[in-house]
Amino acid sequence: MNNMISVRDITRVYHTGEIEVHALRGLSFDIERGEFVAIMGPSGSGKSTLMNLIGCLDTPTTGSYTLDGLPVEQLEMSQLSAVRNRKIGFVFQQFHLLARSTALENVALPLAYRGGIPAAERMARAAESLERVGLGDRMDHRPQQLSGGQQQRVAIARALVTQPALLLADEPTGALDTRTSAEVMDLLTDLNRSGMTVVLVTHEPDVAHSARRLLEIRDGKLMRDVPTAEAWTAHDPHTPHLAPTSGNASPVERARRAGRLPVASRWRKSV
Ligand SMILES: Nc1ncnc2c1ncn2[C@@H]1O[C@H](COP(=O)(O)OP(=O)(O)O)[C@@H](O)[C@H]1O
Ligand SMILES: [Mg+2]
């Protein structure tokens, strides 16, 4: 079996006081190893809820979820956190870096959580991860001494340091300008090309276009599951509002055309 992710009829109901919120209403799909998938949908449609389930931060109310062959819905909380640490790297819109720690210390943190890895090895692996995202010369900087794009690259380095099989990114470019978004997407594309499974949530069609497959969610249901190459046709009756702003070009392609990015990525390294 080549599935990294297999969800069947998952629902998630939040209970807040008297009110029940049906955030996910029965979703089923598979994501194979090595895929690059974008999840889109309006605000409140359940994207973050779905990412939290995929990322083992939460469990479904009903339905089943198999991650890399493991039946996640049957695991205890302590087992879930071990699965998270070993298999999954997370990137969020707000970078969630520790303000008082250096880039190197931030990136090394997941290895400390894992336990049993000597400090020297933690630092060496963190340094390697920072080099992979092009920040080998910023290891001793604290977050506020870095630009937004650099902070997000530190967060990506932190996600990579455990060598996860799956990278999950919830609106990774949501707090970045267009040019910096393009750099971050270029990096995620590189990581996917070198074999990592990448699932990202975004509001921006240009960002989604870097992925190869689009899952569109509305009101907690899966509305579309299509290759991104087919997602935005000129006469798409479903989602004209999702059309990318510049033809079929991804932000990376457009930045390159405008001469804003080098053709050869300096981050390209094997994962
Ligand atoms: N922890 C929570 N408790 C109660 N309701 C929640 C919680 N998280 C999300 N929701 C609700 O679930 C629905 C889906 O939210 P979310 O998954 O965050 O959507 P999206 O990421 O697509 O904006 C929304 O109606 C939201 O208000
Ligand atoms: Mg969200």
C-alpha cells in the first residue's frame, strides 16, 4: 500500500456549551506517498480542523484515519504525540518560533522533545536543516532579527529536522508578501520533488497552483478533488473566484519571469 494518508467518512463535531458545530461532515480521500496537495475552501469550511486531524493533533468524532499504515483513531494521546514527533512536520501561518531562542535552538527543539539525542548531535542536525533552507548564515539570529520569510524558513527547518515523512503547512504564506511567498513555495516544491509528501492549506490560488492536486472543502465536505493543472480552466463554472491572478503561472514562475528569483534554487538539496 502506497498511501500516506487514508481518511474514511471522518467527522468532527465541536461541543461548545449548548452548541454543536459540525466542522467536518464525512470526508473520504487518500493521499499517496510523494504527493503535493493543496486544500482550499472558504473561511470556516473546516480546513484547519482537517489539518489538525491529519496532523494527529486531534482525533475524529467518527470515521477512520490511517497514517502511513497506522490506525490513528485507535491510538492513545501519548502514542499520538510520538507519531507526530516521528512522522510529521508542521508549518503554521504564524511561525510560532520562540522569541528568546536563536534560529539554531528553535530548529533543534523537536529533537529535544524526542529525547535520547545528545546535544551535539541535536545542534549538528539543526544546523544541517537550516542550511537546507538557505539559512546557514543566520543560525545565531533570534526571530526578531529575521525577516518574515526567513522566520518561516526557520519554521520549515524546524519541521524538517526530525526527517518527517509528511509535511503539513496551514496557510504557510498567509503572513508573507508575494515575493516571500514565492520563495517559501519554491522551497516546499523542492522538498516535494526530493520525495517528501506535502499537504498545505491556502486561501491563495497562486499558492495552491504550486501543488499538483487540489482538494476543495465547503461546509465540512469535500467538493472537488482535481489535479491543479485542471482546476482553473477559463470557463470553470464551479469556482471562477479561485482563478489564479496571472494565467496558470505559480507565484514562483511569475517571480522568476519578473527576474526576482534565481533560476537555480540555492536550497536544492536532497531530503
Ligand atoms: N476548537 C473549536 N471549538 C469550537 N468550534 C470550532 C473549533 N475550531 C473550529 N471550530 C469551528 O469549526 C468550523 C471550522 O473551523 P476551521 O476548521 O478553523 O475552518 P477553516 O480553517 O477552514 O477556517 C468553524 O465553524 C469554526 O468556528
Ligand atoms: Mg484555518
